[in-house]
Amino acid sequence: MRLWHYKTIKFLPSAQLLGQWRECCAIASRWAAEGTPRHALINPILNYPIEDYIIFCKLVYDEMCNRGYYPQEYTVARLKDSFVTIYLYDAKDIPAIRETIEEIWRFDFDLDSLIIFEKWHNREYLEICYWNLEEKYLCGCIPEAEWQRYLEGGKELV
């Protein structure tokens, strides 16, 4: 499991973007069921407000839609239900929780000014994600055109 650095989402190769959506759903489901994601690469999420994770999932969702991939409505509904369950560990007002989730889901975020997972999704993590993707490219797991698209947008971040 891995959450790619949030600033790379719009440049991720398609396989990684679609995989990230599956990860978003799996992480939320496990977190809701067990109270923790239980994975070394994901556990830092517990150090941040749940809103950071909801925003992250929304960024992935929006980019998928921008590329013509539309997650099924029941999958989005299950994800949001998981968010409610996670919130319930700290709060009890389900209607207010659902409204907060929907407010985040309606918002269009500007990546240039957005900061989430501030001490985790930092410069060092951005570089780790870059090298991880480059390794996948060198092994033939990322097509040339998708790697070039990532380099054009994502490399400037590193």
C-alpha cells in the first residue's frame, strides 16, 4: 500500500492512478473496520485530520474523472460511509459528519495552494515517490508516453 504524494496525482500514470483509487477505498475500509490502516507505509495517516485523507481521495477521484474514468456510485458511497465510521471514533453527530464530507467532496482544490499531510508528504517523500515510479518505468511497468507525461509535470516538483 502507498499513498502517492498528493501533488503527483495529476501526473500519475494511469495504472498508478487507478491503483490509487483502489488503495483509497481499501485504506478507508480497513481504517473504518479496525480503527487503523495497519500498514507501515500508510500508518502516518493517523497523525493527520481525517479531512486530509478525504481531500486526498477527492483529488484522486477528480483526476480519474478528468481522464474519463468514472468510479461507480456505490463505490463512492461506500468510501464516504467509511469516512463516517472513521469520524465516529471521535464524534457522534452523523448528519454533521456527512455534511462535512459532502462539503469536501463538492470543493475543487487548487494543488498549488493546498497543503495536506504536511510533514509526511514533504520534499523527501516527493523524491521517494519519483524514484519509485522511475523504477517501475525502468522495469517496463509504465509505458513511455505515460512516463514522459509524468516527467513533464511531476519532475518539476522534484
